[in-house]
Amino acid sequence: MFALHRICALTLALVICLNAQPVKRDADELLEHISTLKTFIGTAKCPDHIHLHSPFNIKKDCMSSARDCTIKMLYDLKSKCNITKNSTTDEAIKNVILELGTEETNPTSSSPDCKCEMYNKTGVDQFLKNMEVQAEQLNSMQ
């Protein structure tokens, strides 16, 4: 009987410990991929006039819509900068899109406050900086 109580106590302790230490690996990987993209985007021939909707100061209920907006803007970036398929920059963008696509967030909101067009357009450098902030916000929500 004592052994059964001991097993229950150890199981309970294990469950409590596992719940107390959330795994934030995905957000760290996303930040790493964004950093890689920032390094390689300089090799792309992006025109100076490119401006992309850049989610920033994102409300919690708009996080999924903001993520979708960022993915859409990354595809726009690929086409506007004529990024060669299978280049290092293309691979970096694909990795960011894959990581963003695996983040768990609230369902996409249909609120007009969450539309991609509501976010200011920024240049490429600021867009990438704002993506880092977005990744940190996703990390804090997990």
C-alpha cells in the first residue's frame, strides 16, 4: 500500500514539474530563422520602394490574423525582390513561413481591427524587425 502511495506522489510531482516548465522551442527556432532571413535578404535585389504591411502592437485576439498577414507579406517579398527559387534567401523565407504556420494561436479573426491592411506599411528592414517582435509575442502567449 505504501508503494502505491509513493508511486502516486512521484507521478503527481512529475506532472507538476512538466507543467511548470513550458517548452518554448518553436519560438526560439522562429527567431533563429528570422535572423537568418535578415542576414540573407541583403543578397536579394529588392527595389527601394517596397513597403509591406507589418503587424506590430498586435492585440491578442488578432494574433492569428497578424500571423497570416506576415506570411502573405513574405510571399509578396519573394515576388517583389525576385528571389531565386531554392536560393539561401528563398530557403530562409520558407523556414520562417513553416515556423509561423506551426505556431498555435487563436482562430483567425474576422474583425476589421485585425485586417492585414490596418497595419502600417514599412520597408523591408522594419518589417523583419517587427517579425521578431511578433515572434516574441507568440512566445509569450504559449
